[in-house]
Amino acid sequence: MTPLTFSLLMFGVLLNATAQLLLKAGTNRVGAFAFSWDNVVPIGIKLAMNGPILGGLACYVVSVVVWILALSRVPVRSSAA
């Protein structure tokens, strides 16, 4: 494994972890809510306007791109015999 491949893998993992932490921070800002038809729009707007939520989603998008780049460089074998 080359240093670039290893770096891509680690960067993808770190981006994914950062995304999860940002999503948690965003949900902490919004607070607990119940899923019902009455509050889909208000909660959706709160989530869509929440900086940490948007940052977390952006990190997920970038992490998928980085992960695809990493997987294109690493042989992945099935463990099935």
C-alpha cells in the first residue's frame, strides 16, 4: 500500500467521524423531536438551516468521494471460499 492510498483511507475515515460528530452537534442544537406529519416541515427547516448538520452532510459527501478514490487503489478480496 502506498502512502497516498493509506492517506486517502485515513482521510476518509476521519471525514466520516467528523461528519458524525457534526450531525450530533446539530441534533443537540435542535433538541429532541417526534416524527409526525405535523412537524415534518418545521423540523425539516430547522435541520436544513443548521450549520453543523450542513457541515456533517458535506463531510459525508466528501468522504464518499475520498473513499471511492481509495477503493480504486486498493485490492478488495471476498472472504468467501
